[in-house]
Amino acid sequence: MMAGLPKGWTGSAFASDAPEIADLKFGIIALTDCSSIVVAHEKGLLRKYGIRSTVLKGPSWSAIRDSLGNGDIQATHMLLGMPIASTMGLGGGPKRPMIIPWLINRNGQAITLKKEFAGNVAGDPHALKPIADAAKAGGAPMTFAMTLPQGTHAMWMRYWLAAGGIHPGDAAGAGADISLITIPPPQMVTSMKAGRMDGFCAGEPWNARAITEETGFTAITTQAIWKDHPEKVCAFTEEFAETNPKTVKAVLKALHEASVWLDRMENREEQADIVSVANYINCPPKTILGRLQGVYLMGDGREFKDPNSMIFSDRNCNYPQPKYCKWWLTQLRRWGFTEGVPDYEGVAKRVMRGDIYEEAMKEIGYAHGGLDEKPETFFDGTTFDPKAPLEAYAANFAVKSLKA
């Protein structure tokens, strides 16, 4: 009898597909990869799916984390490692379970060094080691900046330095060959200009901005470290997602449309114009646009067109793959952020919500690439296999700070 009833029938009325909550505040940081949230807002795509959106720029990643946790915002642009750390109670904030049903982008970050090193150091961190060793021996270790200790920029910086034999220290800085500090992305260039650091890892457009202001040069892009690496995510608290599942799916549907639009290269100039304004990135569109188009002027004479620059939709970009959380956990373990062995499988299952992503995409008829458990290869020749023993992978690095 029930089989013949229309979809949505609950016995006495049609179930509504409308979001449980229509008014949503989104957090962003001033980075190019906030674009899908901004475009979904500016082009009315969130409104199309029943969301009345407000986009608020946060001063730092820790402020964004706290705003999501206390309910001041309901969804946010976030570094991949932040919902993982928050769910585990790492990083100084309160333990607050968060979920990732959407990966915003891949690629598009970089490591910038001050201009004095141009011509001596490029993509190979081994060239930096004698400089770092001499600075440490002289009692003034080199200083590098990232944007949050458990975030993507911290891990790219740590991975790159360690591949060159330079120890970035454990979570508390013990055992370090250098000093690793936290600075919000928009403050990177001014801080480098003021002499606060020798290098930094951040998202665009701040690496490009360091070149235009003749403060630094790009040593290596993060996609050169790990092609198509995960970067930012759209995160929600677990509690909000459980209470408002239709709202979350509405957001994902709007982000999908925005992301497809963003990956049409003919739209990138308009993208740069949209996100450049003061209440978003506050940076000249020209500075943003070049690297969005894959044009890399590295600031030390190297120039090339990169086919693996920032993407928002292509190559199954948005599926929240559990393997990325597992790799993150191996790095948190490697650098002493965790006491003992983390629950690799359990945390990945709780945080990376492919089930929500799949439901939302099914409702709009989008055929995504699905679950991916293939190994990943890094610039130093190492391979991460998510099906292999994860603790053995974490312990196998020559430079590490595992805690028993």
C-alpha cells in the first residue's frame, strides 16, 4: 500500500525538504580558498536552496574555531586539521566534536622564504639545512610561521623542513632546530617585512603578495609537496549537523554549484574580483588572479604554468575522504600532539562524513567519484597507504617526536 504513495508522504502531509534553519552565518578567513562560500553567497546559490546567508570574516583560525563551537556561526571555512583536533580535544580549545561533510579545495598554498635566500634555496629543503644549522649554532635559530599548530599550513611546513633533516620540534617546540610560530594569514607579509620570520606557509594570496611587495619568494608550492592534497573544508559542529541535516545538505548543494562555477577557468577573473573586496580578502584582484590561473612567478626567477593549481570541484575534490583524516592523525602522532596511539579508524569515521555528502549529491543528481583509498605519494618519495598499518607509517619517519 505504501509503495504507491508519492515521495515525501509521511502519512498525513508531505515532509518538507526545506532547511530546518534558514538563517545561517558562515565564517571565513581572508584566503583565496574561501571562494566557494563567498560565491555561493554573492551569486544567490545559498538562497536558491533556502539559506539566508551572512558571511563573516574572522581575525584568526582560533577565533573561527571558537565562533563555530559557541554557535556564533553555524558553518565555516576551516583548515582540514581543525575539526579533527577539536573532536579530539587537541589544540587549546574545548573538546567539541566537529564534522567535515565537504572538502572546499585542493592545492594552492605555498612556502615563502625571505628574499635573502633567493638563489640559494628553492624547493629542496636540504639546501636550507646548513643555514638552519648555522643559525641554531649561533644562538639565534631561524623562525618560521604557520597559521595554526594543528592546521594544514603547519603540517606542510613541518613535512617540508623534516624532509630536509630540519627538526621543527614537537607540539611544544621541544627538540626543535628552528622556532615555529603562529600568525594569521593576512599578517604574514607585514610580519615578514618587520623581520619576525625567515619563512612562512600560508594560503594565497599572501605568498603572491610577498613577491609583489618584494619581501619574499616562493620556495615551493604545496601541490609540489603533495599533488592534489586536501586543504580547506566546510565544517559544522556534530551537534548542529545532527539537529539540522536538511540545512547542512542545502549548504552542500549550494557549494557544489559554486565550486563547479569556480573551476571554469573563464570565471576566475570574476572570482578574483568578487573575493578581493575589503570584507573578504582585501587584496588587489591582480594579486589574487595569477595563481588562480596557474601562473606562478616564484620571485626568484623561476616561472611556470602549473596544471595542479587550486581546484574547487574537479577530480572528485569535494568528497570527504577518510584517508585524509587518517594521514592527518599520523602527523599529529608523529609530532607529539597525541598521547599514545590515536583512534585512527574511529576519528576518521566520526569526522569525515561521506554519508552526508553522498546524500546531498544524490538529491541533486550529481555523480561524484566516490570513496578513494588509493595510496598517496609525496615529493620526498614516500608513500602513504591508508590500508597499511598507520602507526607503523607514523613511526617510520627519520625526523619525529612520538610520545609513548
